[in-house]
Amino acid sequence: MKTVISASRRTDIPAFYLDWFIDKIKKGYVENNNPFNPTQVRHVSLSPDDVEWIVFWSRNYRYFLEKRNYFKDFNLFFHFTILPKTDLEKAGIAPSTALLQMKHLSDLYDANHIIWRYDPLVYWLENGERKSNHDIKKFERLCKEISGFGVKQCYMSFVQPYKKILNRIHHKFPHRNIINLQLQDKIIVLNEMSAISANYNIRLYSCSNNDLLASTVIKKGHCINGVLLNTLSGRKTISEAKAPSRPDCGCTKSIDIGNYTQHPCHFGCIYCYANPVWE
């Protein structure tokens, strides 16, 4: 079977490390460190003879769109995060700019090759008031625009309160307390989102967060989905075996080439489980 390269769950390669990736494409391989054992290094071929798909993850595809011809020998799939801007991110691009990029991607590669990521949703208490990066009116406006491109999948999740995330927020925003919503409250949010997205022919999927499957309005997400990718390419050349990267993950087999240490993400999303540059 051929390989699926994930670029990358661990950082934003299209926005910040695309030249590095292009250099590895030219060389035909990358030396990949195990994130849990950095001394363990794996030689990963990037030859088109060995790689069928590259799955990108990003908040900004400007540089990719300028240099996309370097990837013409591969099938490409795109995760595109577009969320309302808050001060929980150090940097970002305007939603209007992101939407123009998504339209360009859909024109070039077909909307079925794009997943819109509206995640994670973060809730916190500030001065006794509940706040969130989720804004239902902005969500509807995004649904309206994105549906016009033909994109039909929206992946969402609620932030996982990992200790490192809570420590970051406590350090940066000492007067904010992250709220892990009760399941019934999450279902209320999902029902409202689903009622809106359905009007625009967009289906909600849960990225991990299997507890959300208690709601009938959301489906289990598979961010890297070997069955879908084989269907899109019209040939069964990649593995469809499950290979979860964390609890509740629904992904199939891939090789992620990002590096938490060498590739910190400069968007600085304080809620990210990876390694954002946030100070």
C-alpha cells in the first residue's frame, strides 16, 4: 500500500514551514522523529512512487497557493480551520481572507477535498460572565459562505482541558477559568449549530469527543479517512486500517511529519494541544 502523509497535526506546515517541506519533497525523503521518543528517527519516503496523498492542516493557505505546483505529483486533501477571532490566538488572518483562500482551493481541487474545521470551541468564565470563541451568528455567516464553495463537512470539537493548556491560560489570563461544559450543555450547542448548518447542506462531524455522539445531529469524524481518500482517487491504494493518534480519534493510517520542538506554531493558539508560540 502507498502512504498518506499528514502535514501536520503537530504544527501549521502550510503557513510557516512550507519551504522546509518543499525542500524535503525535492530530496525525496524526510527524517521523522517520534514525538514521544525523539531519539527514534524514521526515514520516510516522499517519492510519488510511495506517497499517494498529502493531507494538509492549516489556518492560512496563502503560501501553498503560491507554491502548489511543487505538489502536483500527489493527491491533496485540506483541513482548513476558520473560527471567529479572539485574543486566545496570538495571530491569524481575517475570515474574509480565509474564505477567499478556501474558494480558490475548491476551484483547484474540488470541494470534496476540503474539510472546514470549526474547532476547538472554548468556553471560559471571566468576571463571572460565560464567554466563548463560538459565536452562532458568525457561524451562520461562515456556513453561508462556505456552502457556496460546495464544502459539505464541518469538523468541530470542544477544547480538551489538558494540564498544559490550563497552565498556559492561567499564566496568560489569570482571571479566566476554562469551563468544561456538561454534556447536556454541549448537546444544546450542537443542536443549534446543526439546525443552522443543515440549512446550508453542511454536516457536522465530531473530531474525537466521542461523548458528543450521544447527540443524533453529529457524526463520528475521521480526519484522515482512508475509505474516503480511496473513493476520491478511484483506486484502493492506501490503508483503511484505523490508527488513532489520541483517545477517541477516528483516523486511519498516516505518517505525520511535523515536529513539536522544531516546528512551533506561530499562530499561538493558547488552547492548542501542540506547541504554540504564545508568550
